Amino acid sequence: MRDPKEVIKRPIITEKTSDLMAQNKYTFAVDKKANKTEVKYAVKELFNVEVEKVNIMNVRAKKRRVGKYEGTRPGYKKAIVKLADGNSIELFEV
């Protein structure tokens, strides 16, 4: 297994993910090569919680334009982690 800090890059906090937190689901940007078992292990080790389920999706790169200059916003891999009942991650609690 890889180092958990290499697998989990950052939390994703948006309106939609805030609504998911009410269902005990947390969203992270993860390494492009990470799989479900690595993400489950990393969340368990970093936050000391019991993970019930992991869903992973690739977010594709998008074209962006500023004036006459075109470029792309990079794609990334996103993981939605459902925790077991009674567990929560304090990082997200405001």
C-alpha cells in the first residue's frame, strides 16, 4: 500500500458535497492511479474512521478561454466515501 497522504490530495467542498455530508458522505480529490481499496485504507488511516463504501469517478479536463487564449483546466479523479454510522470527519464540521 502507498502512503495515505499520497493517495488523498485534498477535500472537495462545494454546495453539492455539503449536502452529501448530511448523508455521512465525504468527497476527496485523489491520485489518478488510486483505486477503491487504496482510498478506503487512506481515509481509515488519516481520519481514524470506519469506511462503508467508496465510489470513484474521473472528472474530465475542460476547455477554458481568457480573451484570445485557450487552454484546459486539468482533469482529476474524485472519490465519494461513505462512512459507517456514528463516524464523522472533524475537518469538515464547521
